[in-house]
Amino acid sequence: MVKAVVLIRCRAGTYKDVVRRLRELENVKLVFSSLGAYDVVSKIEAGSLAEIAKAVRTIRSFKNVSATETLIEVEREGS
């Protein structure tokens, strides 16, 4: 299982729409709005890195998403 966190910047006033759309995606396991440099944080899980990339491309295609940063888990602590 490949896991990643996607940090998302939204166009002003649109974060609720982005959160709603993210919750519809199969690989998205957690979504919440945040204060700071990013408006929305999402956790995604998939069977491969290719599936993570596909999910991130989908997120980036949302009209109200202006930028993303993806953090991919490389090693779990204690593994």
C-alpha cells in the first residue's frame, strides 16, 4: 500500500467545493480544511505509485485547485 498526503491551495472562497469533490474520490481516505499556506489537506492510499499519481492528477484537474504539493510516505517509523 502506497500512502501520500496532498497539500492543496484553492482559489479564494472555494475550499468547501474542493473538499466535497475530494470526498467523492475512491483513494482519498481523509480530507480536512486548514489554515496556513495550504487550504486543504488530503490523505490518499493506493496499491501503487502509479495510482497515487493518477489521483494527484485528478485533484490537480479540479478547476478551483491552484497548486498542490504531494508528500509520499517512504518508510513507516518502526518498520
